[in-house]
Amino acid sequence: MSEQKTEPAARAAASVDGERLWRRLVELSRHGGFGERGVNRQAFSAEDLAARRTLLEWAAEAGLEARTDPAGNLFLRWTPPGAESGAAAVLSGSHVDSQPLGGRFDGAYGVLAGLEALLAVKAAALPLRRPLEVVAWSNEEGSRFQPGLTGSGWVTGKLDLETIRAGLDATGVTCGEALDSFLAGTPGLPQRPREEPIRAYLEAHIEQGPLLEAEGLLAAAVDTVQGIKWFEVVVSGRAAHAGTTPIAHRADAFVTAAALAAELRALALDAEDTTRFTIGRFEVVPGSPNTVPEKVLFTIDLRHPDAGRLAALAEAFAETCAAAERAGPCGVSIRVTSDAPPIAFDPALVQRIEDKLELLGLPRFRMRSGAGHDAMLLAAGTPTAMVFIACEAGVSHNPQEYATPEAVTAGARVLAATLAELGLEEG
Amino acid sequence: MSEQKTEPAARAAASVDGERLWRRLVELSRHGGFGERGVNRQAFSAEDLAARRTLLEWAAEAGLEARTDPAGNLFLRWTPPGAESGAAAVLSGSHVDSQPLGGRFDGAYGVLAGLEALLAVKAAALPLRRPLEVVAWSNEEGSRFQPGLTGSGWVTGKLDLETIRAGLDATGVTCGEALDSFLAGTPGLPQRPREEPIRAYLEAHIEQGPLLEAEGLLAAAVDTVQGIKWFEVVVSGRAAHAGTTPIAHRADAFVTAAALAAELRALALDAEDTTRFTIGRFEVVPGSPNTVPEKVLFTIDLRHPDAGRLAALAEAFAETCAAAERAGPCGVSIRVTSDAPPIAFDPALVQRIEDKLELLGLPRFRMRSGAGHDAMLLAAGTPTAMVFIACEAGVSHNPQEYATPEAVTAGARVLAATLAELGLEEG
């Protein structure tokens, strides 16, 4: 890395105002805030609109150009004085909608760190050749309207508006109705064309896992999003009286399912603790204390960065279930209910982020994302990578979600340094 | 066994009309009947009343004296011409209320086999010295009004009327209201005094388990009702993101609970297949496929004929749960939620029933009851035993419940022979 490049990046990072960023995280969390630090700010709700208005105020203060699109995304653009005409922007952001029982950081951190990084680069008065832009993707969570990831899904052409607008919330409101009234709440915004090119996409996010905290690190580059396969296993036995039926005469769906669950888990676990194997749902029918269970349905959430390993495990699971059925006394079936392949982020961009960690005196570290993010969809057509910051005990999707001011600032600095470097490059 | 005793018993058994008994089982099942052979005849319902009226018609036909009591029991008494004045009756019966998704045999068989046996003894014109009486205990099942076993509970002094009448069904009707209108449906019946002595109580019932069918037997003497302990185990972990949380950082309540369940089960099982261990309820919280479970609550239904063995297992369970908590990473608690000690039936009466099996050319066989029955309560103050008949695949509390006409007849013959012998004896 040349001297010319390193210095502007370090200047941009140094311009990050960590206190302002922390204040804004707290301020934004008032929209939908509950309890000590919980946030309920579901997509296209009044709280989501209030958060958007706050973002627009901050953008106006900084002289950024705000735009939207039919999917309800918000873009805040800064075009540097010396930008080349028609140069594609470097985009950074995340989402501000939350889970119903969410926290202050999931999504909101990526948007506000992106904004802080942009302001820092702007303040550093560097001769950028291309615009920087912050995005708040709409409806990432999918907790109110399914599917989620609709804002980035529309921009990347993965989802059409019809599919997005058809979503229905629990009270019978369609996503289309909610989106229309949400957009009407911030009238007069220019439209960003769907096809407008993006030079690169960077997303900062809390890790939502305990690894960085355990390693004593503040931030890391994210190089992959692991693949996710969901399975549903059904074990069919025979209901019987718990008092009268000898063990030898039972076809106890619980006993078979619990043993099978342990066997499948043992197949998946590895010494490196790379594979994620979770049985989160395990339903016993009829669920009466004095009836031998007739049926168990359980789910497996299996994740791994390597598609080959996921495929091999899926095959091993199928074989193990078939063997369990042959061994008797219960029927066993397994099927894949969802399948998302692993995503690799842009290697050069990941490398740049690691370089920035080093530039800022932090250890180089790269890791994978366990969860899905908007960046996953962007990666298909745009050089993309993510920055993770440490979060307390890995807790997320929970009012207890927390990241320290140090980690919050460190992530924004890495982002600012990377944005500055990308903005300085030729088209 | 003397010649004088054996011969009358055999004559009584030979007088059993198996076809009439089968016809009556089918006829009674029309009250509350559904589907091919299901029965829904809950306590004090219109269907229960209709069944009672049918029983009263059959009693009137046979010249039996019908009585009732404040708990809603029905007694049908035959006093032989040569009965000693004030001699206590030999009582036989069961109940005619059913589970909501019940069958033709559970309960109804014991009442109709008792009636058929009484008619057979009567037809054999034996010089009985004491009355024979058939009883239909009220609300055995407890599926509409809790608790169950209220008819026998009241007669044996285990339950007072206030407790019984306080029960509330799902529609808000009290047991007292339903009982009053039920009793009003068969007006003018004399009251049986609660304290009236009972010489002996015999209850015939389908096994509700698969043992007799597996052994190729039609009927057996029942010598004990096993003890029942219920436990509730709670495993407390920590909810976490299924995608981002390494296995080493998890406190997965499902994994701990499933392993603990297997360990507790292994403690309970024995080579003789005597202990009944059932986990029928196993609830995983929050039950979301991509969240590591925070909590599991599961129940254990533990049964064994020996109180010492039950106590030892309860202690071993508590130690194992404490060890699981010490091993971490989850909290584990266990508590006993219900505790019914084992009941031994009258040894002489059990012996008599085995003798009658032999008399009728059936193999001698004694077994324990896995389920609770009215006989369990009678046993505390009255010489009591039960006769079980084989039922198909051990299925009960289910519309598919079935017993063959051969088993149905065999059980009534054993009952008739035993009633005859007891009726012939001095006071």
C-alpha cells in the first residue's frame, strides 16, 4: 500500500466523531424504543417513518442529497466538488427497521456508521473522484412483512415490486399499503433509478455472535456469509397409554426423535467449531404427560461456509434418517425446506478492510457472517464486503443487544478509511 | 377348591350369554357414538343420561332394583330369594362415561360384563346367600369435570360433594349443575346410603395395554395397580442466534434437555420391562428454527408396582438433574407434580379369579394394572380385585379401541364364576 493512499485513509478515520455517532444511535433508538434499551421499529411503521425523518434532518444538516425508490429505500448522497462526471458512488449502509423485540444496533449501526464515515471523509477534505452514498435498505428483518431483505432485493433485481407489496402483516395490512403511506410521509424526495451503477458496497454491522468479544477484538473484516440449509424431520410413532404399555411394545416418537437429533448433531459438529447446527423447534404430539408420543416434528438449521460440506451433511442426514427408519419402530422422514448457498465477498475489498484495521492499529482479522444481511444480495453484482464490530455476549434480536462505544467508533473508523480510499480511486 | 364350590361357579359361567353382552356393548355405544366405532359420552352429558336410561331399561327387564346417590352413581341390585337378611352385597361394575375421543369398551365393558355376570348367576338358580349388585360409577374419566373418579371417590369417602360439584367444564357449566340435571333425568330412584357395606368389589376392564394380546391370553387376574409419580423438569439455557453463535459459546437448552431425558430414561428402564417411563410433553422455548433454545420444560410419567423403587428412582432423578446443572452450561430443576402410591388388591380375591380362569380352561395369569381405575379407591376398605381382558394392540382412549367377542365373553364368565362363589359364602 502506497504512502499516498494510506495517509488520506488515516485522516478520514481520524475525523470520525465517535461521540456524535453514539449520541445518534441513542437518539434513533427513541423511535420505537421500549424498556431500558429495547427497540421495536418494524418495517414501514410509524416508528420506522419517524426514524427516517430523523435521518433526513441529519442529511439536510450535512447538505446531502436524499433520494428514495419504489421499494422504500433511502439514499443520502454526497458528491465531492472534484468528482468525475457520472462516476459510480461508493455505497455504505444497512437498515433501520428492527425485530419486534430488537435492540439499538442491529441495522441502525450500519446506517449511522455509514453516515458518520461519510461525514468524516467529507470533513477530511480529500480530493475524492466519486460520490459517497449512505443507504437505509427497507424491510430487512421481514418480521412484519415477509419476505424480508426487500429493499436490497428490489435494487439487485432479486425481487419484483408485486411480490414485495403482496406481503401481509398480522393485522391484515398489505406491505403495498404500508409502503405507500410510508413514502407519502416524506414527500418530494427524488427517485433513485434502479439501474444506477454502484462502485462498491460496504456494510458495517454488529457481529451478532460472541467471537470478536471472546477474541478481545473490536472489529473485523467479513469475507463470507455461510450457507444455510433448513431441514424438517418428522418421526411417526404410535400413541399409547403411558401406564399400560410396556417399553418393548412402544413406538415412542419422542425417544426415537431425541436419539436421532443427537446422532445428526454428532455428524455435524467439527473440532474447529465451524458448523452451526441448531434444533430450535421440536414439537411433540399429542403432548400429554400420560400418552406415549405419536409424532415429533423438529427443525434443523445447518450453516457452513463451504457448499460441499453442506451437501455432504445433507446426504449424511438423509442416510441417518433412513437407517433410523429401518431400525424401527418409528417412521422417519427428512426434507430440505430452505437452501441458501454460501456467499464469498470481494477478496480485494476484504483485503482493503484488513489493511485498514492494521492502519488503525487494530489486529488484522477476517471472519464469516453467520447471519444473512443485505450485503449478501449486493455481492452478486457489486464488489461487496462487511465490517463487523464486537457485541456483548453475542446477544442480538433482543432488547439486551449491546456494543461498546469503543467498538462502535472503531467500526466507523475502518469504514471511513475504506470509503476514503475507494472514493479517491479512478473510475 | 372343593367340588361343591367349583360346580356352581362353572354353572354360572356357562350361563353367560356372550352374544347378548356383545349386542349390548354395541347398543350402548350408540349413545355418543361417532364414526365407525368411536364414543364421546362425557360425564353427566345428554349421552351419559341416555346410556343410563338404557341401563335402567335392562335392569327393569331383569327385575333388578335400581338406586342412585348424590354423586350420581347407579346401582342395580338383585337380592336372591334365600339371601340372609342384611347380608352385604357383592358389587361389580365400572363406569359408562368416556373420553371425548373414546371407544366402546373402556368402562362400559365392566358395567355390562357385571350385568351379564349377574344375570348369568341369577339364571343358574344357585342358592346365593347375599345380594349381587352392578354399579356404574359416575365421572371416572375426569375429561369433562376434574377431578375424575368422583363416583367411587364419594362412596369411599375420598371426596366430598363440595369438591366434586365445584368442577367446571370448558363451557362454564359446573359439575353440580350438570349432576343435578343428570339426576333429574331419571327421577324417582331410591337413594343408596353411602355407608352401606360391600362384601367385595370386582371390576372387569379392557387391559388398555398389549400384554394379554401378546401372550395370546383372553383374560387375567389383576393383583396390583402400579404407583405413579409425575415429574416436571425445567432446563434453562440462553437464547442465541443459530447462525452466529459457535457451539462452544452456547447454552442450548434443547441439547441439555434431550441428553438429560435419555439419561433419566436409562436409569428407569429395567431388564424385566416393569418400569414405565414416558416423556409425553417436551416444550421448547422460543421454538423458532433459527434461535438456540432458551428453555425446555418436559414431563416424566413414572410408574412401578413397588413404592421403594419409585422413591429410589425419584432420588436418582434428582441427583442426575443436579449433576447436569453442575456440569453446565444450563440450569436444571426437577419437581414431583403428582404422586400416587402402588395399590395391592386383595390376595385371596386375586387367587379366586386365577382359580376361575383355570376352572374355565384358561391359563392362570396375574398382572398389574398400569392405569388407574375405580377399583383402586375401593381397595382401601373393601376386598377388591380386577379382571382384565385382552384388547387389540393395547389401544385405548381412542375410537379404534377394540376387544374380540371371545375376550369379552371370557371376562364375563370369569366374573360370573367369581360372583357366584362369593354370593354362595356365609356372611
